[in-house]
Amino acid sequence: MTQGWLSPIRHRVRHRVFLVPFLTLVLLGFGIVGFMVIEEYGFVDALYMTVITLSTVGFQEVKPLDQAGRIFTVCLILLGAGFVAYNINLLAGILLDGQLIDMYRRRKLSKLLENMTDHFIVCGHGQMGQIVARELCRANLGVVVIDKEPAVIQKVQESRIVHVAEDATEEETLVMAGVQRARGLVSVVSRDTDNVFIVLTARDLNRNLQILARAGTQGAEKRLMKAGANRVVSPYASGAFRIAQNILQPTVTDFLELALSGEGMELSMEETEIPEGAPLVGKDLVSSGIRSQYNLIIVAIKRKDARMIYNPLSQEELREGDVLIAIGPRENLARFRASLAGRSLPDARACKS
């Protein structure tokens, strides 16, 4: 299915490319038959005369040509010159139209899509989609953007993000983007009806997909949740709440925005899941060494049953599958995540000269 979008371009290029050898054979056949009939040459001699005439190499004739043979040779030379001019024009048309380059780019993109797994699909690359795609790329997660607007796709190409220039509401488009191998899908197109349809289709194609959607109007949240979205965000409601909080608690709001964005400060707030077999399992917060070794503060713990424990006590036991919400230096958070995954990162302070 990922080859479907290449068919129109490939058909046009193949049509033009196959036309060249076909006309070459026709011209060769015309010359051979002409020399065999007019000059009574054998097949090999007629082929030889046709080739040296069309290639204008100037080798000696098989035998002197009579008047009819000379006239035929002149016609064959003119046809050959016209054929060369036509081929140049054909090649220039293919290159100037950008069809070969476009086909190469699309084929390369198709191969990338076929090999992508555990990635996120972002449907819609407007203001929200751009931010989502940018943040996912910053987190080194695989991203595929779907948008059908040519101007938008041009910007995506400049950003070198893997993309599909098709309608996200089409099932074939989602399959093309690898929805059955993806980890999650974000639907942030402008129309709520399209978002609902995208969520429905994606959930039908992948039951385990993590789906996040945008709700632009009141009541759309319920429809999106019923369609299969795991989480729904209403930018207008969220924006209004943030404005109110900026008025009521500006310092808290500024701190949280900086911590969550990770910009402008060394401090950051992130979530990390405790994997199976991690050395922290069964320990309490004090003995886990999270505070002493990594200088991190655990502000909340989310249990496997979705129960949240806010401001956990130092005696709170850590369990497999817990999601820890920690705040601290980004460098320390990265080392903590690496240790949970069984890897080690060098201490950045030790790398500084």
C-alpha cells in the first residue's frame, strides 16, 4: 500500500523512458529495411550502414550509394538528428519537472515508513501539530507527520521530518504511516469531525495504540473518548485555565512552564516508569538512593492501578510498573533513566575540562 502514492509519477516517467528505446528500434528498423530494399544490402550490411549513418561516425560505406541511396541516407540523417533533439528535450522535461527527483524522494520516504516501528503519528501540522512534532523529535522519538496541504508539506520537508502527504481521514493513509506498528497517534487537525473519524479508524487498526486528540468545541471531548482516544485536550479550555492561573499564581505558573519545557533552566520535571527487575523494586524512597545519588525529588507516584500518591512519604515502597514523577537537574534525570534501563551515562561534570 505504501507504493500507491508513487504510481502516477512512476507511470509518467516510465512512459517517457520506454518511449526512447521504442523509437530507437523503429528508427533502426526503418534504416535497415530502407538499405535492404533500395541498395539490396544484406541484413548485416544494412544494420552496419544504419548505425554509422545515425551515429555520424563517418566510416566507409559498404559499397558506393546510388542517387536513391544517397537521398535515403540524407533522410535517415535528418531523422536521426530529430531523434537526438527529441531525446534531449524529453530528458530535460523529466529533469526540469522534477519527476525523477520527486520519485526518488518519495521512494526513499516509502522505505523509511516501512522500517519505522514504535513511532508517533501526528495528524495535522498546524500550530499545535508543529509543537507536538518538535517536542517528540527533541525527545528522540520517531515521528511521522500526516497533512495534505502542499504548503504545509513543504515546511515539513524543510524540517526533514518523515511525512505522508495524504488525507489523514483515509484508512490507507494511516496504514501507509505505519499505524499498526506505531506506539501512539496524535490527532490535531482543525475539524472535530475529522479528529473523531481519525481516532475511530486508528483504534480499529491498532487496539493497543496510545491516542491523543484535540477537541475544538464543547462536547467534542466525549465523542473523541467514545471513539477510542486515551486522552483529549481542549486548547481553549486549557488556555483559559492557564490565563486564570497566570493571574492568580504567576510565579507557580512560570516555574511549572519552565520545568515542563526544560528551557531556560537546568531544572526539569519528568516521568519515569520502573521496569521489571529494576533494583529499586521493593525499596522505599529513602533507601532507593534517588535523592542522595541523583539529587532528585519525587513529587508523585502513579501506581499500576492508576492510583496517584502525591508528595509520597520517605517510607513509601517502590513497585514494579510505578511511574515516578521527579523534579531535578535534566542531567541527573537522564542518568537516573539510564540506570533504570540498565545502562550508564558518564557524569557530565567529569567530562568538563
